[in-house]
Amino acid sequence: MNFISDNVVGASDKILAAIAAANAGTAGSYGADEWTARVEQQLNAFFEREVTVFMVTTGTAANALAAAAICPPWGALLTHRESHVIDDECGAPEFYMGGAKLTGLPGTGGKLTPEIIEAHIANEPGGTRRPPIKGLSIAQGTEFGLVYSAAEIAALTAAAKAHGLRVHMDGARFSNALVALGCTPAEMTWKAGIDVLSLGGTKNGCLMAEAVVFFDPALAEDFRFKRKRAGQTLSKQRLISAQFEAFLDGDHWRDLARHSNAMAARLTAGLAPLPHVRLGWPQQINQVFPIVSQGLWAHLTDAGVKCIDWSETSLSPDNPAGADEVVLRLVTSFRTTTDDIDRLVSLMAGYRGNS
Amino acid sequence: MNFISDNVVGASDKILAAIAAANAGTAGSYGADEWTARVEQQLNAFFEREVTVFMVTTGTAANALAAAAICPPWGALLTHRESHVIDDECGAPEFYMGGAKLTGLPGTGGKLTPEIIEAHIANEPGGTRRPPIKGLSIAQGTEFGLVYSAAEIAALTAAAKAHGLRVHMDGARFSNALVALGCTPAEMTWKAGIDVLSLGGTKNGCLMAEAVVFFDPALAEDFRFKRKRAGQTLSKQRLISAQFEAFLDGDHWRDLARHSNAMAARLTAGLAPLPHVRLGWPQQINQVFPIVSQGLWAHLTDAGVKCIDWSETSLSPDNPAGADEVVLRLVTSFRTTTDDIDRLVSLMAGYRGNS
Amino acid sequence: MNFISDNVVGASDKILAAIAAANAGTAGSYGADEWTARVEQQLNAFFEREVTVFMVTTGTAANALAAAAICPPWGALLTHRESHVIDDECGAPEFYMGGAKLTGLPGTGGKLTPEIIEAHIANEPGGTRRPPIKGLSIAQGTEFGLVYSAAEIAALTAAAKAHGLRVHMDGARFSNALVALGCTPAEMTWKAGIDVLSLGGTKNGCLMAEAVVFFDPALAEDFRFKRKRAGQTLSKQRLISAQFEAFLDGDHWRDLARHSNAMAARLTAGLAPLPHVRLGWPQQINQVFPIVSQGLWAHLTDAGVKCIDWSETSLSPDNPAGADEVVLRLVTSFRTTTDDIDRLVSLMAGYRGNS
Amino acid sequence: MNFISDNVVGASDKILAAIAAANAGTAGSYGADEWTARVEQQLNAFFEREVTVFMVTTGTAANALAAAAICPPWGALLTHRESHVIDDECGAPEFYMGGAKLTGLPGTGGKLTPEIIEAHIANEPGGTRRPPIKGLSIAQGTEFGLVYSAAEIAALTAAAKAHGLRVHMDGARFSNALVALGCTPAEMTWKAGIDVLSLGGTKNGCLMAEAVVFFDPALAEDFRFKRKRAGQTLSKQRLISAQFEAFLDGDHWRDLARHSNAMAARLTAGLAPLPHVRLGWPQQINQVFPIVSQGLWAHLTDAGVKCIDWSETSLSPDNPAGADEVVLRLVTSFRTTTDDIDRLVSLMAGYRGNS
């Protein structure tokens, strides 16, 4: 049982079939193909407005290109101090931004608040000691499995825009967050003030499908050159576009995300009665973060369960991890089965090392 | 009939089937999967030595990452003045190298010679007016369809190394060049002094399969970080690795390249008797560059033939294009049929506008 | 006799005295001082309009910062193929621009024309193969001692602006060009369409005084951050500002430049009767470029004359250098004496090696 | 009375005279002059070994160039989280390093310890989520006026080198630290494991004199190109070199630093009896950081004392600032007089607002 990430599985059957179907015949290179044209229309409908979209190959590239679209080389980009962009992308945003500064802010569960942003800006020394703050990047959901409500996003972007910042949303698990909130894509993005979105498909049933979606056309200027220069313009772009087409068609993304979220909820429900397990943060999407003893983790590992431990820095002060404890990250996917979950719960329930 | 590029078609059946087969089950992310491990072994055998290989998503990324591996931000990289890296990648090498200078040198048919390199270096002013020259990038085959013999490559790398340069080979059409020369991969690369290779699969039957292959392990140091930072590390890397596995298995690459080269040779043979058509450069791989009248080009376009015109700068002085003439680029692929070729020859033969 | 450059001498007495006078007392750091405030007023008067000015330490930094102000990392900047920015600054513009491409265009004597710019732009392939052209950088005077007339500058900037380009002027020898033309600073810059100027003082009597002058306020946005980030914001900026104050006061710059230009004119007049000497380009500022035999150059060197040879690439086709000939660069300064010139002429006149 | 910084005053008489003396005659440009040659010899003697030295114009440039010499674009550089390089240079290190990551570590008074470094490295997640750590930059003295002993430096560099890191010392106030420790320059640098030093003269009596000093020749490779590319190679470099020559001659630097340190010590002694004033950190060099009430600060401001408030983040937990308190930074210079100090002490002693 592999709960290391939602990227350890391949693509859904429907999406794999779409790749195969798109393989025949000749097509224009570099995005001048019919699949891409159709996906652009689908995304306009999905977001209930005209958007400008650029398909890319990885979430890291999507985030880094989007960061560079809102923050120039001489600027600073605010983000959570344990966000994926600052901590897990090996400096890709700094590279793509041309040496701009990523500034990490605190916040429980990876979530920022208007107050945190205001406090940081109020504390700036003035003059030219620090680069001017140009943008804000938030993750929906966070590295700790939490989602912002649409109202929370709107409050954050309002605070940011009051200081002239542009706002990026890292939507590597956009589908999962959307299903969790039950709102529309528009409500979770541009209606709440988001300027540019990294839209992820790979973690939710595609093999490789990521996109940068612009709601502010001005930010998309020259972006086709920026994508090419980044080595992110596929000659046979139908490979990505066909996946997105199937992903969006008939709300396939929703079915996939509902399933993975439901598996995480089932796991959460299964763990609730266990006295020796508590969660680091509430389960909201397809990630569960139980705080357990080192012994329990070893017990799971011995039983063949694969998962990794996670940072404790962003735990709530009310809910710290003990010296012998570890925060586990368990990620479910569209392929996780109820049987997987039930076996995992059973393993955790059966552990007797803590008694 | 689409002769615009070898990237207008999808993948071969075998390679598409490999993608589908690799889709099942869980696998380690970011290259920690069995397909990748097997491809690494295949490439060791292919090159008859241990190589260090990193799969990436585009030829542009492969070239730019390789360029950055041999040329630091404060250096200069020599290349042909009409090479793909200097002219067709939208500044990607400059971006990846962190602002290094690409210096373009002349040469008929896109080919450099030791004399051209020596003359350039001898003409450097000294002091710190110019960045120090650190590397050389050559294309095999060139933008004009020519290949270097193994001896020519060895002479070039010897000249470069006499001045401390590292040498990169852009092998976007590596298979086609190899089939044209009839030598081994080792003879065309490390045995001839190549330090790092961009190995292309996309133009020869894959959907998206490119790799950076290091023959000098020192150049590969930290490369896994560089690839990640470039947004080129796929979470589901089996997508690429499975394609390469099928590409290399049973010399599938050779069958594909032989076919596309043969189609170009058939076209060349068909055009040879035509008095109103001559070639800009000899046909060696899967590209044919007839010099024709504007009228003939229009005639082809009207008949549904898709192709583009090409630069005349690197024609031999003995074989210039006339004022009313254009150099066409006709690219064949693994899917081009003899019927396609014969119809094209027939169209060109039947043109009467020049009489 | 040292004719290698106008930077081999120190500062004029007046400028040196200004440094000494500015040394006393305390003053605000990083430009918040009275000398800087006064220079800003002087430059407004000098240019007959409000300008935004930033003092920096070298002409290379001024050019590179100005280039970055008109060309983003993903763009291309047009310039003459033998301009100082492309050929003599060791890649500083590429570094400051964050990896943008400098594209070199031909032109006799280092001068571009609207036709050359139009031809280049018309030849662009479209799509995303090349970075978008964003700016034009011209030198006044050129590396070959020529100046553009105000009308020529206006024609160039009109051509550039028709394609959306911003225009930079490298004014390392701005004073010399101004004296040569006899027009006003305004006529030679913003009235002729220049957006940003590198204003040089170092080559004309200062020890170290360079400035970036913006005529378009929009381009100056965030520039104080960019200068700081470049390590070009002096804590004791009065060091530079005091020099500029003395340089501008009472048109000291004009007296200095008139002298150095006059010395070059005297040299030109002295060489005119010599049958074995001709000029590569007309003398217009403080540089003279005689085409002489290798023997004559050796003769001068033996007599203690210091100068360097120069590129022949931008000679007019009507006036090539022979196989045994060399183009010398002789630069005069505010300290060059009539005696220096007369001795040099005498030495060249007395050479008998060519007979 | 201006205690804002040691950069609000000009140069010492001796150093100003040296500039004037160096102004006459012709000299080679770009450092090929006799003053530079002499300074290089002086520094060899100063450091008791052969060093490689490059003069530059600002401390920011020195630090950023040095950072780039020990950390490649894809790496991470450790430093204190409130160091000058991370917090006061507007992103210059990130720019010069080409997008590398500056990672801030905690530590009282701006000082790092081997334990802090070890703990950070031990906590790295592995894989390619983070850039590889390549270097360490420490400040001597720190932003909070503290100095490392030679033994402390040696312990830090040993910890760094055990993990393959190179070590840079920011010596903007090198002279002050050296006088405080009473050791030799060699003991405080290369004998303690420092690889590269930013040697500051500007804050200790020069107008503009900074240098990058390499103790490891391998790190200096290509540095002349890097300096030129950064726009930091002065054509009339004697301007800087002459200052350094006078600075080093007869231990002028020591006299200057002894004076400014003594003025800070006198201030510290004067404040010691005052019940309403305590220091944030011990006084060791030419900076004093009293923690005072907002009322006292206003009292000083009203009396014409200029100074700024400083960060409280790096106070010891045992000595926090209260809600109504502020940490002042008072910097003395070579021109500060005993009268300045005594008047300041008197003003602070006379304040009655706290009673």
C-alpha cells in the first residue's frame, strides 16, 4: 500500500485512452493543434470567462512561470514559509524569476491570513534595503492538506492588492480543493481575486498535465515566449492537451477527486476512535496527517505501508508533536480502494506498542 | 501531405503501447521507477560504456541544460550562427546558462570546422572585454540536414579541447545521423570527444522523449538539482522512460530512422532528373532542401503540400539562391509513405511555370 | 605618449578639487546628500526638462542597467555588431538583463540606419523561435569615432518605435559628440526620441562619474532597487555627485571636450598630407583611426607611442585595409597637448619604411 | 550629532591626499597601474601569505561577488537570518549568484554556531526538494556589533567544511573587528578557515574602497571576468587602489578603527550608570545598541541626535525589549569626538521622562 503521494499511480483509463486516440494523424506542432484549441474552449467554460492558458509539463514549471509572471527579478514574492514553491521545488521559482526573493511567512497549517501579510508589510524598513514586494503565492490546498474558503481567498487577495501585489494560486490539487469546498472554479479563483493559477492534472488522474491559467490578460503578455524559453513548449503538445480534454470532459476531474477525497475521509473516520492517533490538521482533501508514535510508524512500515513523515513546524501551538512522535503524511488517489483504507485502519488500530 | 517537420506525427505503435503498458500500478516518483532503471542500463549498452542520463521533456530543455553544464554564466559558448540553439530556442540556452553568451560562427550547411574555431579564437582581443570561451555546441545533423563524419567530429573536439572547451552535441535527429553514417553510437559521440549529448526521441517516433547523456561524469555533478530547478523532473517519469525503453528495444529507433531517411533519399532520387530543381545541400538524413522558384512553391501549396522555406545564409557560395528562388525544407518521418513521396515528386515534376 | 584611451589620465583640477571640497562634514548616505540634489537640478537644466537620474560607478554598469530597463529577460536588444555593449563589456548587459539576447546588426563605422533595422525586423521568422525584440541601443559616438546627427537619431528612434522598441544611447563620450554636433543635449537625446541615456563623465575629465538618465519616467520605475541590487549604490555618493557638479558647472564638460576634440582634429590635419597614411573613418570626436603599415606601427611603438589596433570589420567596403596594414586607434584627452600631437605627426611623417 | 552610520563621514585626510596624489600622469586602465600593484603587495604582507585581490566599489558588490564565487546558481548559501547579505542588500547576492537561495538561520546577536549549522543540515529532507547547500557567509562583526573570536570562526568553518561548504566573511567592519580581537588578519581569516573575504575600507575612513580577497586561489578563477561583467571594473582603478594604499600604509586602518572603537567604548562606559538604559548586546566594535524608552529616543531626536532603531529579533531571550522600548543603533566613526560622546551621554543621562 503506497500512500507516499498521489503521483505514484499512472493515469485513469479514460485519460490514457485519450492519449492513444490523439496519437494518429498529423497535427500542428507547438500547440497549433485541435486538442489544444478544444481545451482552451473547455477552460473558458470551466471558469465561466475567457482565460489565457498555457500547457506545461510539471507543476514546478507552472508555479515558477506563474511566479515570474507576477514578480520581476528585482522583486520579492510572499508565500508561506513551508509552501511547496519555497521548500520543495529546488529553487525553480528563484531561477525562473531571475533571482527574485521568495519571502516565507508563518501560518498554522500552511495557511496565510490578511493579518500575517499586513504585519509583514508594516515591518518593512523602507529605503532600498529590501526588494519591493510584488506578489503573493498561496496554495490551494496547502502542504498540510488545508483549503482556503472562497471568502478567505478574497480577504487575502484584497489585502495583497491594497499593496499592489498580484496573486498566484498553486493548484497542484485544485480538483481536490474544489470538491472539498463545493464551490465553482470561478468562485475559487478570479471571483476571489486570483490573477494566475497553476492548474494541476497530474496528481488527479493524468500522466502529465499542468497548465498556467491567466485571469488577468496583461500578465499573459509575452508568455508564449517565456514558456518556449523555459523549454516547456512541447512539439507534440497534443500529448498534454488530449489529457486535459478528457480530464475536463464530463467533469471527469470531479469524479476522480471525489473518490480520492472520499478515501481520505474514510481513513479519517477510521482513525477517529483510536486513542493513540490524532490528526495534525483537519482532513479536508486527499491527505491525512496522523500524529503517531515512532513505534506505530515502524509497525506500518514493517507491514508494507509506504508513507513519509512531514514537517511539524506548521502545527498549531495547541497541538504539538511529542518528542517520540512523528507526523505522517498519507495521500490517497483516484486509485486508492476502500480495501486499502480499511486494511490501513486495521493495521493502525491493531498496534499495541503504545500500551 | 505534411512535410513541415518530423514532429507533426504522433508516436509509433510500439512506443504508444509502451506508454499504455507502463500506466498500471504504483511506481516511485521523480525517476525512482523500474522503467527508468532499465533505460539507464539500455543506454549503457547502447553507448558501450557507463553513461549518466537524465530524461527531460523537450529538446530545447535538453540543449539548454547541456549548454549550462559546459558553460558557466560568465562564459561564452561557440556554435554555428544558424544553429538551433542560437536561432530557434527563444533564448532558452541563455536563460539556462544564466546570461552566458552564445557566439555564432559561420560555416556552409551549418557545419563548423577546426579552422573556423581556430580563427575565431585567434581573433579574440584578450583582457576582459569578452567572456572566456568555455564550450562548443554542434548539431548532428545540422539545421541543413548535414552530418559530421566521426572523423570530422573528432577533429572539431580536438580543436576545442586544445583551448579547454567542453563539447556538446545536439542530437535532436541523432538516430537519423547514426543511420546515415552507419557507425556506432560510441563512435559518433564519446569516442570522438563529445562530453554531453542531447539525445532526441521525439522527432523519431516518440511522443515526448528527450534525454541529456553525460559521457564525462564530472559534468553530471549536481545535475539532478539542475533538472529539478528547471521544472524538468517529471513526477511520473515512467511516461518518458517507457518510451525510451521501447525506442531502444530491438533497435526500434534504427528501423524508424532508416525509414524516414529512405523516404528522403527516395525524394532526392525523384527530384534529381528535374531541370528546375536543385538541392541546397546534399541529402544525408531525413531532410531535403530543394531550391525552387516561388512559382513552384505556390504550386505545391495549392496542391495541399505543407512545408516551410528555409534560410539561405548557409548555402555554399558556389550554389546561391536566385532572386526569385526559395529554399524549401521537406522533412520526412517514420510515417511518411512511398506514396507520399511519389505524389510529391510527381507534383514537382509536373510544374510548368518555369518553362 | 599614451593614446590608448581617454581613460589613462586622472581628473581635471577642478573636478579633483570638488572631491576634496565635498569630503568634509557628515552627509546622508546612498544619495541623500546635497551634492546629489544639486546635480539633479543641474541635469534638469542641462536637458531642459525634468529627468530622473541615477549615478553609478562605471559605464559598463550604466549601459547594462539601462539595457535591462528597456529589455526584459525574455527579450532581444538590437545593437551594432561591434558596439561596446555587445563586444567590450564581458557580457554585462546579458547578465543585468537576466539572459536576454543582444542581437548585432551590421553598419559602416558602427552606425546603424533605419534601413538596417527594418531589414532585420522584416526577416524575423515569427512564432516563438526568437525572443521578441524589445529595444535598441546606439552609441553616440560609436566605437569608430562617428556621431549620429540629431536627424539621424530621430530617424532611428522613429523606426524603432514603429515596432514598439525603446531606445538607449550609450553616451560614454557624450560630451565629445555634443561638441562635435554643436547642438543642445536635449536635441541630441529626448527631442530625438531617446528614452534612456548612459551619461559618461569618466572619459572626459572625471575620475569616476557615470549616470543613467531617464527621459521616460515609466522606465525609471523601481530603478533605485535595481541599482542597489547591482551593487551600484554608493554609501558616500557625494564622491560621484561632487564630480558631476563640477563637470556641469560653468560648462566645464564643454571646455574639456572641446580640447580633446581639437587635439584629434589637429592630429587629423597633420596626417592629411602624408601619402602613407589614410583614415579608416572620418575624424569627428576625440578619436583618430589611421590605416597604416605594420612597419609604421612598429616604428611608433619603438618611439614610445602607446596605442592599440582596432577592428577592420566595420570599415567601408570602399576603404578596406590591406594585408600588411593595420587600423590604429589614437584617442586624445583633455590633457593631450599640442606638443604631443605635433611630435606624433612628426614621427609618422618621418617614417620611411614604406618607400 | 550623526550616529546613523560610519558612512556619513568622508575620508580621512591621509586617504584624501592619496587620491589627489594619484591623479597626475597617465596610468594603465582597469587595474594595470602601479597603485594596484603596490596594494596587492601590501595585502600579501597584511595577510602573511599570497592572496588574490580584486578591488570593487561597494560592499554589496563585494559580498555578492564573493557569494557567487562560493555558491553556484543552483545552490543554497547559509547565513544568519538577519545578516546584511540576506536583509540589507536588496537581493544583490541572489542576483549575482544567478538565482541561488539564501537560507537564513537563527542566532543571538547575529552570530551563528556550529550547532545551528549542524541542526539545519541534519534537518534537510534529501532528494532534490531543496538546492544543495554550497556555502556559508558570516559577518565579522555582525549586524549587532558582535565579533567572533578566531576560535569561534575556526569552529564554524570546520563545521561548514565537514559538509563541503566554502566560507565567506563579510568584513565591512573588518578593521573594527580586528582591533577588537587584537589578533592578526591571518588569524581572523585564512588560518581560521575563511576562503574569501569582503574587505571593507569605506566605513573606516575611505571614500570608496572595497575588495574581494581570495585565500583559496581556485575560487578566484575567472574572477576578473566576473568583476568586469558586474560593472565593477573601474577604468581609473587607481582611484580605489590609492585609497587602499594609504589605508594600509603605516597601519592607518588600525589608528582609524581604534579611534572609532574607543568612542563606542566611551559611550558604553558613559551609559553604564544610567538606570533607564541597558544594552541590547555587549559593545565590542564601533556600534552601541542601547534599549531605551520611546520617550528617550524622542528626547534625543529633539536635541538633534540622529540615529535609527534596530531589529529586536536577534536579542537574547533573557534580554527582551519591552512594548514601549526601542533598540537604538549608535555608530561611531574615525571622526567622532570625545565631545560628541560626552554630549550624547549627558543628553541621555538628563532624560527624566522615565521617572
